[in-house]
Amino acid sequence: MVSTIQRAIEALEIRKALEPQCLLGLSGGKDSIVCLDLAIKVYGKQNVIPFFMEFIPGLDITERQLRYPRERFNLEKIYYVQDEEFWHELRSGKYTWQTKELEKIPQVRRRDILYYVSRTFKINTIVLGVKRNDSTKIRRMIESGDYYANAIYPIWDWKLPDVLGYMVSNRIEIPDTAQYGFRSVSTDDGGLNFIAEFCPNDFDRMEVYFPFVRAGKFRFDKWGRFKVQRGRITV
């Protein structure tokens, strides 16, 4: 019986036969780090180009997210590109002024970002650490073809035990942000509370774009919701 690891490696090897280099979406989370390790094994580190989709440039939390993979794999360069969630939240008027100017902000989708990265580097293959059971919305987009056409998902059928088992066997640590359950920067409740507790200076940077973002933290403190849990995942 073919293992999940073997299927992941075979999928990467098939794509490598078509194109010798690949781009890799690196979030700093468990899944993307596992995909990075798999891609380096198949392509070689010099042929894997990692990029990070950042919410706002210059955030401390971004460097904290990327610290472990940068050091673990001795990555010389991680390229940054603006995440589509920034445009979505800015356009929605969340924590900012409600004006007609917001309607002029373009609607940006994830596949638009991925196509932009592909055109920039002139590389079609993009490796993404997306799993089938991560997001119903993303799964439907991928299965319907309404996503980036040349993406490859090596761990698509993996479950959490598969990911953790691979990390243990390859001596990959769980980054500290992932240990606290943090996934990505946004203006949602959990993300804001995490930033307030661990990277409070980032609020100053976020206020440039979302001037009322501290109102979210005030609400959390008042009603005591969505507190960061300090229990760590261990493997």
C-alpha cells in the first residue's frame, strides 16, 4: 500500500519532470513547513522559491511566523507578496472609515495573487500546503477549478496525525506561533488578540490602514472572548 508520504513525493516528482523549479507558499505553519521539506527533498533547495503572503508589510508577527522555517532550512530569501485578505478587509470597511472611496478598492482573489507570483518569477508550478479538510470554501474552489490552475497540493489527503508524524520523523519542530493556534494576520478576533499579546507594536502599524482596530481588542477585553490559550502542542 502506498503511503501518504510516497504519494506526496510522487506528485512532486511528476511535476518536477515538467518543470525543474517550483514556487512554494510558505505561511510558517505546520502544513507549509512539511511541504517545504518535501519540496526540498524532491527539487533541491536551490530550485524551491518560497514566498509569503503578508497582510501588512513590516509586522513583527510576520518575522516571528517565519523565524523557524528560515533558520531550520537556512533560507537565504523569502519573497513577500500582499495577501488578498488585506484588500478584502479594507474594502469591507472593517475598523476603518465608511466612505464611498472604499468602492474603488479592487476585488482581489487568492488566484489573482498566485497568478501574479507565477508571472513575476516565470514559474508555473506553485506548491501549496492545503489539505482537503482545511476549508470547505477552498476545497470547493479547487475541486471546481476556480483556483490557480498550476498549483500542486502534496498533502491534500493528509490528516493532522500524518502531518505531526512526518514532523517527528524528520525532526521538524512546531513553530511557536502554531503552538498557540495562530494561523495568519487579519482583523479577526483571534488574530487581533494574539497580536495584542505577543506583538503589541504591530497595532501601531495596523492603525495606518485600520484606524479603529484597537476597538476590537477593547471588545475582547470587555467581554473576555477569544483569549489566546497557552497550552502548547507537543510531539
